[in-house]
Amino acid sequence: MKKAIALISGGLDSLLAARLIQQQGIHVEGINFYTGFCVEGHTNAIRNRDRSRVKRNNALWVAEQLGIKLHIIDIVDEYKDVVINPKHGYGANLNPCLDCKIFMVHKAYEWIREHGFDFIITGEVVGQRPKSQRKRVMPVIAHESGAEDLLLRPLSAKNLPETKPEREGWVEREALRDFGGRSRKPQMALAREFGFEDYAQPAGGCCFLTDQSYSVKLQDLWDNRGQREYELDDIMLLKVGRHIRPSRAFKLIIAREEGETNFLSGYRHQFQTIKTVSHAGPLALVEGAQLDAAQLELACAITARFSQGRDAESVELRFSDREQSSRSIHVKPLAAEQIEQDWVIA
């Protein structure tokens, strides 16, 4: 029996692509690469909004629907060069989509060689993504990844040259599809045919780098550090809270609700922190060097603005340094109009 590895993002396309190959008697397993930038499994679980929304990892859900083994591989460190130095450039934001696809298919190609699998499946559809799924760049992905004709795109196979699995008769080309363009209606119809329901929204992306607000915060981090570098904690914190930078010297990350306060409290030993005492309010992390007296007063006044004491004459806050030495500070909260627009990153 031939064996294929399917790149499973958690979206509808990879679900359908894998099912099409399963139907041909191929043994399919899934592979999911963890970059740290995925929308799922973190932000939705932290915030209290959308309580009715199911909290799940969609890649695991897809594997469960298919009844396949899913290999989750941490590529956080290896992936940095893709984000920081993309050979093919960025998309609309800081999304290196073409380099990302090449990298992940290359990792999958290495994996099948190590584990005795025969070919790779992806859910790519010709013309669906402006950067990485144009017809003329699909051969670029196959070639630069090293996978060449061991890369099969079942949803668009009939729009593309034959691959080795098709030529060798491992799969029947006529049973594959000819989907193309931005419309998801063919995929949704196929999902109904297969009996799949409650899948991730077809038009939704799963990478924060495609999000304009997130990209602005990442660019701000690079600009103020003077180098294009990041650690996993950096990219996790960019997903949470209000980010306000009153000066190049420091930035505030202010929780927007209880779930974010709980999450940010896990970083209290790595950052200076500010927490309202006299009124219910958020926790704020202070990213930067030790604050001087004027900077500290400003940081506290901004934090107080987002507390229930925003209209009070004075709010008491507790400032703690990284060693958890703390002291109380009383300030008058800034009015909304006093928080300058260019301070607010996103």
C-alpha cells in the first residue's frame, strides 16, 4: 500500500484533499508544523468573548474527522529565517506565504524520506491565494522545496501537470478535482458530499502574519529593538492586549479582559508590571528598560485610563519590578484624548 503525508492546517481544503486520497485506498497521515503564529489554540482560549465558539485545535479536529494520525512538529526556531528574510518577499502584510509554503513542503519532503512515505498532499487550489497559489508559482514550490513531482494537489490536480503518483497509477487522476479561483463553493459542496460539518470557516486564514494589526505590532517590535529578531514569547504577547508605546523607551501591553489579565500574569517575573488597586482594572506589562519617575507616572496614568476608575480624581496602582519588589502609586487617569494616536500600536 502506498503512503502519503498530508499537510494539515486545520482548514477545509486540507481536509478535503486528504479525504480524496484516502478514498483511493492510500494510507494517509497528517503533518502540522507549529510556527507560533497560528491563530488557533491560544487567543480564542484566552479571551472571554465568543463564549459559544468551540475552543479547539482545528488541525487535530481534521485528523479526527479523517481518522488519521497527526504529527505535530515544532519549527519555531527554524521558521524565523522564513519570516525575517523571505526570498520571495511578503504578501499584503508580513506574511511570507510563498516562502512559507516552500519551507513546509520541504520539511514534509524530508519527513517522507525519513519515514518511508511515497508522496505529499496539500490542499492548495490554483488561483485561491494571490501570493502562493498562483498557477505560475506552483511549480516554484515543487522545485524549490525539493519535492518536485512527489507533490500532489488533489483539489486542483486536473488543472496542473501530472505528478508521479498519477503517472505511476498510485492514484487515479480522473477521481481528482479541477477546482480553481477564489470561490469556496466547490469545496463547500464537496464537504457536504463527504458529510463534513462544523469545519473551520472556509475563507479564514490560520496565520497571524496575514493580519494587518498583528503585522504592525511585529514591525514596531523590530523597529524599536533595532533588529529583525523575535522569540516565542514575543510573538505570543503580540497576540494579546492593547499595545501602547508612549516613547521608544517603553511599551505597555494592557489586558482587555480577565482572561488576558490571567495570561499576562504568567509573565510578571519577566517584566515590570502595573496593576490597579483602588478600582477594578487591567494588568499591564511594561516592556523596556527601568522606568524613570516621569515615565512611570505616565505609564500608570495610561493604565488607570482603562480601569473602572477612569473618571476618578485619583487611582491607586501597584508597580512591581522584575524582582517583584512593589510600591503603590497614586495618579490621575489620562483622559482618552490625552492618549496620543501615534502611541497606540494596535
